[in-house]
Amino acid sequence: MTEQELHRYAVEVRQRAYAPYSRYAVGAVVETEDGTLFAGCNVENAAYPQCMCAERVAIFKAVSEGHRRIRRLLLVTEDGGTPCGGCRSVMAEFGSPEMDVIIATPEKIVKRYRLGDLLLDGFEFRRDAS
């Protein structure tokens, strides 16, 4: 799927965001290693810590369907905002430092990153660490 098609999909899902408190609607689409797409929007709650970002919704949908590796993520916000720290950590769990992270507004793609550039020296759990 092209970046423009991913962008249109993320713009569409952003319209489903539930953001009555911040009014900051976000849409995200992730593509897994095999090319399967999963979309998510942010879902807010009056108890703010219970809110869920669009990126995590999309990734968790992929994981719940048996996918474990994310190839790329496209994020749409009104102002071209980047993922929060929590979302970057979740992306690191299921992506790689080379994973494409594409940032867009509803009108256009504005930036492209590699996850490793967004999460320098990110935490990695190593089972064999002593």
C-alpha cells in the first residue's frame, strides 16, 4: 500500500476519535510485516490516565490478531504531532529501530522518521542480562 493510501485510511479513522476533553483527534494505521493493516483512533476518558492513544490502539489490534512485528506506522494529527513516549516504547516492543514512522496532518505527510531516531537508546528488556 502506498503512503498516500495509508494517509487516506488514517485520515478516515481519525474522524472516529473520541476526544471530547482535549478535542485533539488522532488517527493511526500500522502495517505488519506481512502487509496487514490495522487502524486506530484515540479514545479519551474523563479519568485522563485511562485514555488510549491511536498508535497503541492500532498496535494492540494487530497484536490481538496474532501479529508481532510492525513494519511502519502512519500518524495523523491536526498539527503533525509526533507519538508520545509511551507509544514510542510500545512501537519499540513490536517494531525495530528501522521501522518507518510517518507523520501527517489531514492534508499531507509532513515528516518521516525511523523509530530509532525517535527513541534514542530506548529501553530493551534482555532476558539473558545478568
